Amino acid sequence: MAKDILIKALNQDCADELLAIIQYMVDHMMGEGMTSPAIVDIFKQNAMSEMKHYERLAERVIYLGGVPSTSVGQFKKGGTLKEMIQRALDDERKAIKQYREHITLAGEQGDPATRLILEQILLEEEEHEHELESLLEKK
């Protein structure tokens, strides 16, 4: 039963990471403007980071006896660079909140390995948040 609860939570994270990968890549390809080369490069780097998150989460789901989610929510197209950055920042903040909840859940379920994986991903999401906040301050 504890494994089922964790698999469900991890699959929610998997689906969100897949959406983040697509969103970052769409923004990477659609971002235009004078400052876009540096910003869209950050979008691409973050997409690659999110791919690694998905991989770690999917591997854990498999270890726990589940099947990793491949569902993807709806991504958004276009907007100004500032809007893309703000959207990414909002998404990162949502992910941070969710990872904190799932870290607590893993602790409650007595799974320190899952908790550690989620804590490592949380640190990287917080780095994305800080980077995006810095970009908005410069815009």
C-alpha cells in the first residue's frame, strides 16, 4: 500500500517533468528578441535538467514496481520572453511546492531513498527558480 501511494506521487512528478521538458523546449525554440540567445539557452539547459529528473523519477517508479507515467498536460505557446520566464518561474514554484509535499510523504511512508531522490531534485528546481528570478530582475 505504501508503495502504491509513492508510485502515484512519483508518477504525478513524472507527468509534470515531461510537461516541463516540452514547455522549456517550445519556449527555447520560440523565444525571440535582443536578449533571447542567453535566455533561450537557459530554457534548453533547464529542459535537459528536467529530462534527468524524469529519468530518476521513472527509475524509482520501476524499482517500486510501477510503470512510469508518460502522460503530458497542456503546454502553452508563445508570448514575450518576459512572459515565458514568468510562466517558467510559476511552474518551478509549483514543482517546488509539490516536491516538498512528496518529500514529506516519502518520509511518512518510511522510504528514505525516495525522499533523498526528491530532495536532490528539489535542490535543482530551487536553482532553476533562482535563475529565473534573476532573469526577471534584469528584464
